[in-house]
Amino acid sequence: MTTVAFIGSGQIGSTIARLAIAAGHQVVLSNSRGPETLADVVADLGPQASAATGVEAAAAGDIIVITVPVSAFPDLPAEALVGKTVIDTCNYGPERDGHIPALDDMSLTSSQLLQHYVPGALIVKAFNNIFYKHLLWLGRPAGAADRSYLPISGDSAPAKAVVTEFIDSIGFSVVDAGPLADSWRQATGTPVWGAPYGPYSNKKGRPAGESGIRGALAAATR
């Protein structure tokens, strides 16, 4: 059984946690407000879920899901994340995060910025391009003709393999979108961001196959 720990427990984090539990994993949730504020979420998720501080969650997890505003990167427990496989679901939004020069001038991707703050972590960008309701509804068994694909980016082949296995367990396949330097291809506003899975108004979404995701990634421009 894999333990998947979450730093940040908003809509996307809670959805991944729900899918992870359905797939037989254990989850540990944390947020910036303290584990006591997650009591209702843990109760809803059931006995495979627990709450902890961010440091405790990072220590407990085999896989760590970071799902926080980019502006919160400096507050992450860097030491506890050394050597950990980390899934980065985060998207940069200047209206929320404030302007970050290295992201505005595109000298770094947001995942490369995250790597700066957690230098010992093995980061894989994933789940940042799909609406949480579509993520909840679009999972399919392995081999299903209408299985959807998610792009992942990362610099560590072993970490990518771990994340691919986890994503497969919750009902999705992956397209390798390259290193963290190329993760801008799945960032906010790119062709692969949101649109392949259908409009937000359709909460169940529509399946997005491998060729569609590869084509959307290739169509991205900076």
C-alpha cells in the first residue's frame, strides 16, 4: 500500500485523495491551517485518511502531492522533502500569487521555481491541467478504449515511473511531456490546459486520448 501525502488540501488535492483511497492507497492530508481544520474532510474520506502537519505529512508519504499557491513555495518543508517523489499540481497566477519576475519573464517554469525551494525533492509536474470535477469523473480501468491521458513533466526518470504507476492506479494514463524546463507546455492557458477534457459546464468531462494530449502539447507556444 502506498501512502500519498498532501501539502494543501483544496479541490484538486481532495479529489486526488479521494481517487487514491478508492484505488487502495492511504492518504495523509495537511494544510496551512493545521490538522484540526481537516477533521470533516478526513471523516468524509474514511479510515484510510488522516490529517497531519505539513512536516509530518511529508515524512509519512511515499509520494507527496503539493497543491498550494505558488506564493506559498517558500513555506514548504524543504528538509522533509529531500529524496521524496513530489507531484507538483500548482499553477502560477499573478492575480493571486503576485508577480514573480522569473516566471513573468519565462526564465523559469513554476516547477523549476518549486525545485529551487525544495532542492532535494524529485519533482514531477502532473494534474495541473485538468479541472477537478473532470479528474473525479474521467478515470477508467486500464485498457479501456475511452481512457484519458494526463501530461507529466520531470527531470527524474525513477520519479516519473513512480508517478506514472500512481496515476495508472487511479484510472488514467500518461504522456511524458519532457523535463521540468518544458513543463510550460502544460501551464495555464496552453492548449492542453483544461480544454481537451471538455468545458467546465460538463462536470463529467469528455475523455482525452493520447494523440489529443500529444497534439495539444506540441501546439503550445511561449
